[in-house]
Amino acid sequence: MSKENSYPLTMDQILTMAVEQKASDVHIVPMDPPMFRINRSMVKLDYPALKPENVKGLLAQILKPHQIESLKKDLELDFSHAIPSVARFRGNVMFQRGTLALAMRIVPFDVPNLDDLGVLPGVKELCYLPRGLVLVTGPTGSGKSTTLAAMIDIINQERDLNIVTVEDPIEFLHPHKKATVKQREVGIDTRSFANALRHVLRHDPDVILIGEMRDLDSISIALTAAETGHLVFSTLHTQTAPLTINRIVDVFAEEQRDQIRQQLTGSLQAVLSQQLIPKALGDGRVLAMEFLKSNTAVRTMIREGKEHQLYSVMQASHAAGMKTMDQSLSDLYGAGKISRDEALEKCIDRPEMERLIQKQSFSYKG
């Protein structure tokens, strides 16, 4: 890649502008100027359209030689970048139409406080579990990494444990507090995600954070670690708790699925499924969260392959802190935090959502 760049802005200048304008993401693609995602909308900067050589030049400013070689080999690259006193950034480079394109997510330096994120009350209790598997799920951009970082920070502050993370790439940095935190980034601290996971138990961890359970190997290691006395946190790109169970089981061959159900029955502690919804008034987004917490009924349904019945358990388990996504959206709508249209657009079951909204309306009239 050429290091020359005749573009009016440097990459760090573009990223700093994004932070100043409270963007969530930065997009660099040929034939368009740099773009920021601000409150879900794509905003083009008032600068010239980027040429393919401009994009190469901007990337050369922030990628290390080994990352450039990896990009040439794999045709895509995940990486992280930091600007002191500004922010950290999670980036992905890919080829499209034979040219390079870049997307970067802004990650604040400071780990957010869990209470400030709007999570459900019972979530904080998960940070004090002695062992088991806790999953945070949702689509890309739903704040999964932020929720997990806030939970790890609580453990770091309050428990004298050994925490080991495997991330691709590292997003939030965790300094040692009461706990010791070892963070491994794929491509820098380890050659591959699979290698890091195969060796993670040799570091005597109490808590393990796996950035994403992306395949059979990572899911197997997460289940085994949780089953053998470790507290394991990870993410999946699934929309609901029942779909999360299905996804884990379906990764395995049919003859292994009964065994995997048994492992899940013994190790799964909770599934948090989340979305970020635009606020009804003003800028910004608010967190909608589904919470499935393991209990006797949940364990029985997982063991017997009756995930479709989990929603009824969540609907009837308010006292235990559980909540479905539709109940969460309905509560946000009832509090005036999100619009009716957003609640209906993001719901899981539209008839159920309409029933909950109608119930909200009746309660106000009463």
C-alpha cells in the first residue's frame, strides 16, 4: 500500500471529528466523502469524494505492517486503533468492487457504569456468580460489548479474581483493580482465536471473557470452562433467548446434541438479549433488554428441547427478574422513552406487542 495520501484530512482527524460530533461509526468508501453514523442516519462530510488511492493512504496511516500483510492475504481485517485523549476504535477493512472500504466503531476510553446503561436490575447480580455461562446477545451495534465491559469492570473493582479475555479486537481496556485482568487480542497477542481459547485455561482464570462464540470450537470451550467451575461471559448474534439456545445446540452434530443440552442445563446462568432503540424525544438511543435467568423450569425445557416454551416462563417470571423483549419494549413505550412505531418495528411478536401497548393505554385511562 502506498503511504501517500493527498486527501485534505488525515485518518485521525476524521476519527476525532466523529467523536466530537457524537457519531457511533465512521465509514470510508471510494466515490463518497467520509461518512458518520449519527443517530442511525448516515451523514456525509463536506469534503471531496474519496478516490481508491485516498482510502489506501488513510489506511496506511493506522495499520501496522503485519496487519497490511494479513489484509492482503485474507482480503479482510479486524483491528483496533486508539487516539490518546480522544477514543479507541474498532475497525474492519474489506474489499468491495475491487477497492478497499473501512468501517470503524467508536469505543470510549472509560468503561461505562452498568447502572447508567439502563440494564435490568437482576443483571448486576450476575457479576457475583461463582461459575457458569452468561451470554449477551443481539444484532451488530446493539451494545453487547459495552454491557459486557461494564460487567467485567464490576468484577474487576469488587472481586479479587483472575480475569482473562480473548477479543478480536480488544475494545475497552481494563486496568488492574482488585482483580488481575489479562486481555489478549487476536493478531497481536495470539495467532488465532482458536489457539487463544485452547490455551486460556492454562492461565488459571476465574473469569473468562470470550469476545464472540463464533463456531463449534469456541462454543465447546465456553461450555466446558463454565461446566468446570469458571465464570464465562460471551456474545452471540441472536435475537432472543430461545433462539440463542437453538443456535448453540444446532452448531453440533445431531448425535452430540443431547450431551450439549445436558451441558447447557448444568452451566447456563443467564441470557441477555438486547437492542438499542432511538429515543422518542431528543437524540440518542435507549436499551431494550430481554432477560432469561436459569431456574428449574428453564433447565428442564433446555434439557428436553422445549425452547419454544421459554417465552412463557419469562412472561410469568417477573418476580425472578425475567422479562421478554416485547415486555421491555412495552415498558419503554409506556414510560414515553420510545415511540409506538419503534416498539412495533423492533418487537418479536407483533400481536403480543399490540396487546401490551393496548394494556398500557388502558392502565393510563384507569
